[in-house]
Amino acid sequence: MRNTALIVGTALAVLLVLAVAVPALIDWSRYKDQIIARAEASTGRPVTISGPVRLRLLPSPAISAEGLAVGNPPGTEGQLATVERLRLRLALLPLLVGRVEISSLELDRPVLHLARLPDGRSNWQLKAEDKAEEPTEAPHRAAKAEPPPPPEAGKDVPVEHIAIHQGSVTYASGAGAPVGLDGIDATVSMGGRSGPFLAKGEAKLAGTLIAFDAAMDRLAPGRASPASLTLHLPGNDAKMEFSGLVSRLSGGETLRGRLTASAVDLGRTLARLGINAPIPTDAALAVDSELTISAEEITAANLTASVGDTRATGSVTAASSQVDVRLNVAALDLDKWQTPAAPAKASAPAKESAKAGEPSAPPPAAAPKPGGFALPGGLFVSTALSVDTLSWRGQVAREVQLEAVMDQGEIMIHKAAAQLPGGSLAVVEGALTAENGQPVFDGKAQLRSDNLRALLAWANVNPQSVPENRLRALDFASPVRLAWPALTLSDFRLTLDGAQARGALTAHLAAADRLAFGLDASVDSVNVDSYLGAKPPATEAKAAPTASQPTAKTEAAPPQPNALARFDANVKLAVRRLVLNDITADSVTVDAMLQAGQLTLNQLSADMGGTQAKAQGRVLGLAESNPRVDKLAFQVTSPQPSRLLRFLGLKPPALTERLGTLTASGTASGGADQLTLDARAETGGLELTARGAVTPRADVTVQARHASTAQLIRIFSPDYRPKGTIGAFALDGKVTGDGKTMDVSGLILTAGQARLTGQGHVDLSGAKPQITADLTGNALALDPFLAAERTGMLLPGGPHMPPSSAPAPMTVIPAAAAVGAGPSPFSTEPLDMSALQGFDARLGLKAETISAKGWQLDQPVAQLSVLNGTASVERLTGKLLGGDMTATAKLSSGATPALSGQISVLGADVGAAKPGAGGINVTKGRLDAETRFTTSGRSSQDMAARLNGDGKLLVRDGIIEGFDLPAVNQRLNNLENIGSLLGVAQAGMSGGQTPFTQLYGTFRAENGVVSSRDLKLEAQGATATAETTNDLPRWTTNTRIAFALANAPQTPLGIRFEGPLDNPRKIIDVNALQQYLVSRGLGRALKGKGGETLQGLFGKGEPSGETQQSEQPREKNTGKAILKDLLKGLGGR
């Protein structure tokens, strides 16, 4: 017995040693292929084991493997599952009798990748037929036949206990970011295939720990088994619970019970789970539903869910390939929901602009990149969602509805509608499909509104700048195709406030790419003014802006990219009628393409009541800091240029109403660094051309032509009527400058025979323009330029002397009674001197001669200025009638304009002018004269009434032709009869010369009355004195001239001039002469035959001093005529 026991013990010890040592000595990895083959046969997926395989028998049988991986279905990449280490513990006794029972399964760091494939399948559906064909060669099984799978392959092996350490599960669908659980630590206990089942553990979702606890009783036919599941967040009041029964019926197991979920603060709970959702603050969650789960479907009936005050009711049913959702929300207040801030994203690098070229087609939208969007083809989903009232931004949208069905990879939206604020209705219907991994919607959209302003305000678009009666009625309808990122409105119809538009629109909307759109539309009529509200004062149309007050220098902002460079567009727009700035434009056409920062303007045209404007060309480099135009051409024809300026928002100057038809054309090329212009314009007979660079410094050659200078002046002064024919106008010059300062060189200005040359400078950097010029002229005859008007002078003039200096006619003519004052040439219209306030200037002028109204100034040199509203002739010098003339003058443009001046002449040869009238002329003498004057007034009549000043004149060693005072003086000594008297008259009036030594006097002006009391002529044989009073405001004169003969100084001959200054009446006073004749014994002759003729000749001499007046004009009485009348008085024929 002892030996037997020893042998048995020894054998057992040997067997025990062998059971422990032999498995350790055997390389079980040689059996990988068999293990992999069995695993692949069970899963239908490729399986790999990269680590060692080990087996032990004691103390309990166990198998371990490392580096396990199960692949995805054929045709897809990646792994379904990986396990860092797997350990199986087998029950020893069942194993001894040939039955495999797994007492425990331990998985270290298992990773399960669940995914919804593009074709709608799930990668976790394990089928043997999914196994990919094995390659003809494999590195680990080269040239070796696979062993057939064991006969037990595919049979279920019960597992009593499962332990998972640090596992993870991820789920991905389409292009969305994957979601999952990690840090899974769990234990599962099973009492067999029928239970009972217990599971407990925890996992992390977005770093937040979630604990779970599940239990289910043993399943048995004919009885219901309790089941429960609890999920909760440790340290949080959020949890989800299910409690129900599992019934095993003929159709399989069915789980029925109640599902509840709650959270004290849903927003905080979701934030802990990494979900940033717009949840009302402190909103609690409560979910309650009757849940039924079977092998065929899952149903959540009598579902109620509330988040804060928002409550939804409905049901959800999901089968293997069908889902039905019915939800209704009674009231949803979005104002109480918070919109979380989106996480900051790094901006994508800007794409390099395409090279500028001549596009021949609309800008193409970039082809959509293949995406991950897909709709499952084998899933049917029916959805009916409704919100009775939706509050947002203080307004309510009602009957928000969505009815849609997804079937065969297509979502049919039967109705998506809402009643919006402002009596608005929005409706969308159509189909949503997937093309090239991108969503595509094809359907119709409609929006109607009775109060668009209210709808825009609700959408946070402020329409306050638009008048209240605009943005009211809207009706929009269009087919819509949205193939992201391309949007197409193939035939939209829009009615806004009665204005109708129809057309097509395409747009490329991807935010990461350039926005691009194409528009081809026609508009019936639109009044832009009605949408602009109150208009600001129109900007005065000016050649160049004036600088404002100097401001402190600020740091220049970096140049911003042009907004037109941020998108591409192709626009064809036709507007039948457009109203802007109260001007109606017909047939407005825009045909333009914008691509990669290049604008191609094929056509821009409009017709504004006969005004036709067109433009075409290109603008390049809009994405650059210096965009430039390329052959941008324009043409304008306008019979009313003022309408064109008003249409452009500019206030037309008054002269534009007199311009006549304007025709302008030109081209522009270049950028801000060098913009060149070649333009031509013609209006009112004026032709203008400008050629050259405009920026950065102007260098422009300017030319102007007009066939009539008078007509050109009438553009600026309509009442201008010159005395004579001036001739053509021409101007040539070059303008250079930078917009603030400009130089004019090579200036040549011609008006008729007058010609000026020189240069100038304009400074616009100050508060108002500063102009300087230096001009040289030829013989400048001003008479053709002077207006044809009454002179308003005392005496008529001759061809070379002003009327105020010419002697009166000396013929003696019988006359009627004198008349009163004549009409004044001065106006009561206010003087407009405002132009002098708009600029400052200094002008230097030299010329060969300047002539006007018989005056001729030789070698004139003038310095003129305008400063602070005051125009000055600082100095004017020249040769006048061979003498030296100097003059200064000043005209101020204050509230009451004022004029002052001074003129002096030394050594002028009056004989060169031969002043005179009525056959009497001054043919010799030297003139010295000077005058000073001041006046002020708001009109020329006021200035005439306020004229003050003084002056003097002196003519030396002169000769007067037309009468012979020495002869008269000599014959007065021989008056014996009527014949001798006639001889004296005939001798004195029939010609001859009267030398004089000097003619001199002074004059003074006081409040518009010019008078002289000391005018005197010292001549051979006689002297003459004169007193004159000239009332300029009343336009009258009262002048008395007395002649004293040397041989009869006691009997002067008197002449008076009375009446209008420009046409006075001459009155000859013969009282003294009659008395003289009576004293010489000739009185009877005056009363006898022939006396009436003499009395008619000289007037009736009566003691009362009655005088005879003469009326101009009458036939000149020659000596022959006098004799004839005398003979008739004596009885002859």
C-alpha cells in the first residue's frame, strides 16, 4: 500500500508539475492562425493578434492574448475594435468533460469604434459573409493552407463574469465630429443565457463621470421579468431612470416601462458633458414617457418633455428602418434662451486672388468638395413638428410647422411654414437630397408681408432711416435650389411697395470661400427718393473742393481692402423707370462682372428725359491698395445739364440752366498713383478738352473754344449785350498741381482781337482759394466788350474824349419850354458782391494799349488784388493822350459795399483827342487833372446818392476851333445897324479859332451832387466862367456859362443847360445883350421889320429877364439862312 500510495503520489506530483511546467514551455503563439481563423469565422471580419498567446492550467485554466484587433467591413478602413490584453478564465471541471464554460472575461483598454457608413450600414453588424477575400499571400501565413475552423465554431459560449478596464467607445456618422465615452470601468454578471443580469460601472463623457447601474431578472416563458436602468452624474441632480418588465412572448422579448429623466439645471448639466447649447438660465429638465422596446421597434408614447417653461408633447416610434416623430410645443419663448458664444476659430488664410483677365462668362462657382453628408437610403422617417406660438425679440410667430418625410435617401418637405410678425407668412416646400456628399434642396419658397418694416425690425434690421410709408407690402416667390454652397433662384418674382421685379439669382455662399453671385433681373419702376427720407442739402457742383480749417494731424489708418474685392458677381439689371433726386431716368441698364477684384463694366446706361449717359470699361486691382481703371469710357448727351447734376445729387449752379445741350465723352486709365484723362465736352457752343495726368499730381493740357465771346459771356451774365462784335474765344494752357495747389502755365487767352498770355497759381489749401496771375496783353480794345447803355454823362462826347469833358454845342436855335429830369441809368437792384468773398487773388497785367469809349491808355501796367472780400486796383499806370496817368481804386463787399478811388493825369495832349461837339473842338493844349472820390451803397442808385469827392483840372496854351472870339470882340466896336450885328453873329459862328491860355477849375461831390463854382476860360478877346450843379440820383443838371468880351466886359453872353444829364436843354440868355444894343441905339431895329427875326434868333429881351429856350435837334442856322429870314421880315420873299 505504501508503495502504491507512493507511486500514485509521485505520478500526481509529476502530473502536477507537468500541468504547471508544460504549458509554460510550449509556444502557444504557433496556434495564432487557428485562433484567428476561428475568430474570423465567428465575426466575419478580419482579426489580428499582434502580441503573444499564453495558456495556463493551474490553479485555473486561463488563456491570454495581447494586441487583438477586429477590422471594419470590407471596403472600409480602420478597426472596429482593439483590445490591449484579453484574459479568459475557464471552469476546470466542465473543461475536463469537454465542455467550455468561461468563468470570467477581462478586457484591458478595449476600444470600440462604432460608425454609420456612407451607404447607411453600421460597422457593428457582424456577419460571416462580410469577410473580405483573403489575399493570396500573407506575411504570417505565406504558402501555408489555412486549417479548417473547428467544428465548434459559431456556437455560443456562456460567460459568467465580464470585467472592463479603461475602455472607450466612439461613434461617428458622416462628416460630424465623433462622440464617445472613455474611462469605462464596468463589471457584468450573468447567471446564464437567461439571466439574471447585473451591470455596474462608470464612464466619462467629455471628461464628466457618469455612473450606471442596470439589473434584469431571469427570463422565462410565460412570465414578466423586472428590469431597471439608472444613469446619474455623481455630485449632480441629473439622472435618468427606467423601470419596467421584460416579457418573453412568441414574437420575442418585449420591454415595457416608464422612462423618466430630470435635471435641476439642464444648461449646467450639458455644459459638464461638453455640450454648449442655448438653454434658458436655471431651466429644469423633466421627461416622462411610456417606453416599449421590442425586436422590431422602439416606441416612446405619451411623451412629455419640459425645459423650464417650455413643454412639448408627442410620440416617437422607431423600427429597424422606420422612424415616426410627432411633437407639438404649445409655447416657445426664445428670448429666455441663451445663445452661447461660439468658440474662437483661427481664421483661414486668405486665398490668392486669381489673375485679372477678360472674363467671357459669369464667375463660376467653385465645384463643391466631396463632403460627408448623406441620407440613409434604407430608412423611412416621418416627422410632424409644430410650435403654436414662438416668441422672439418681443414678437410672436404663430403656427410654426414642419411636415417632412425621409425615404430612399430623400427628405420631402411637404410644408415648412410660419406666420411671422407684420402679417407675414413664410412657406417652404421641396426635396432635400445628398449629392457628392453635400446637401441639396430643390423646391419653392414664398414670403408675403403686409408690414415689412415690422418683419425687418423683428429680424433686428433697423428700417428707421426709410420713410414710414415705405417697406410695407412684400410679395416674394421663387423656385429655390440650394446645393451647398450654391443657391439658385431660377425665376423669382418680387413686389415691394408696388414695384415689381423678376429675374434669376445664383449665389455661392460658403463662408470659407469668396462670396459669388449672379443676377439677371428686370425692374418695372422704382422711386429711390421715396426710400431715402429727408434729403441733405445738395452739394454745390465745384471744380475742386476747398480745404477747411486746419486740423490736428492724426495717425493715418491702414488702408482697408475694398468691399468689392470680397466677392464675385455678374449682374445684368434693367430698370424701366427709376426716380432719383426728383429726376426720372428711363431704361437704366447695368451689365457688369466682378471677378477676383476686377470689375468689367460692359454697359452702364440711362436715359433721363433726353439725357443719355453711358459708361464702359474695367476697374482692376480692387483687392489691392491702389485699384486702377483701364480704358473706362463715358459718353453723356444732355439737353438739360442741370437735371443730370441733380440726378447725381449735386446742386447745379444757376448758369447750368443756360448752358444748352451738353455733350461730353472721354476715357480714363490708371490708378491713384497715375490716373490719366482724355475728355471732351461741348455745351452752349463752348468746346472744352482736357488731356493728361490727374493723379497724383495733375498735369493736364486744357483747351477751350467758342465761336462767339459774347455768347460765352452770356452764359454767365444773360443780360450781357456788347456794343460791337467781339469775335471768337480761345483758351489754351497747362494745369499742374496736386489738388491743393495748381499752376497754370502757357496760358493763351484770345477774345476777338484781344489776346492775353501768362501764367497763374491757385492755392486751395486754405479756407478759400488763393489765386495769383501775371498776364501780358496786346492792344486791348474794350469797346466791343462794353454793354450798350446810356452814358449818364453831362455833355456829349467825341471820338477820343469822354462826354463829361467835351464842350456843349454852341449853335443858337429857337426853342420851346424846358423839360424836367430824365430817367436815371442807376438801378435799385441790390449789388451782389458775394463772389469777392469766395477767393483771394493778386493779378499783374501789362498790355500794349487799353482803349475804351474814346480813351486809349498806352503801355498800361496794373496791379490788382482781391483780399478778404475787397477788390483793389493797387496801382494803374500808363500813357493817356501822351501824358502820365496813375490811378488806384478799392471796392469792398461788406454788408454795405463801398467804392473809393483816385485818378491823376499830367501833361495830356487834349489836341490828340480833339474833344468837342457842334463844330467846336479843343485842338490844342496840355491837360493836368486829378480826382478823388468815395461812395457806398447797396445798389448803384445808393452809390450815386452817396458819392463824395473832389478834383481839379487845368488845360494850358490851347486852341478852340469853331468860333472866333477875337473877331467878335473886334466887330462889337463897329455895331451901327442891324447889318453890322448880323456880321458879328456870322463872324463869330461861322468858324475860326480862339486861342486860350488856360482852362481851369475845381469840382466837388457831396452826397451825389457834383458841382463846380470856379470853372474859367482865359482866351484871347474874352473870358468865360461856368457854374454847374449835377444831381446824380435825380439825373439832372443846372449849368450856367457866361462869356465876357474884352471890348464889352459889361455885357456878357449867358448860356444855361437844364434838364436830364444825358439830354439837357440849352437856354441862351440875351437880356444883357439886348440892353447893350438899346444903349447903342439899335433897340428900334429889334422892334421893326426884321426885328422879329432877330428876336427869334436871340430871344425877346424884356426887363423881367425872360429867356428863350431851344429844343434840340434843329437844322443848323447858317448866316445865309439868317439873312433869308431877315429879308422875309422886311417884306421880301
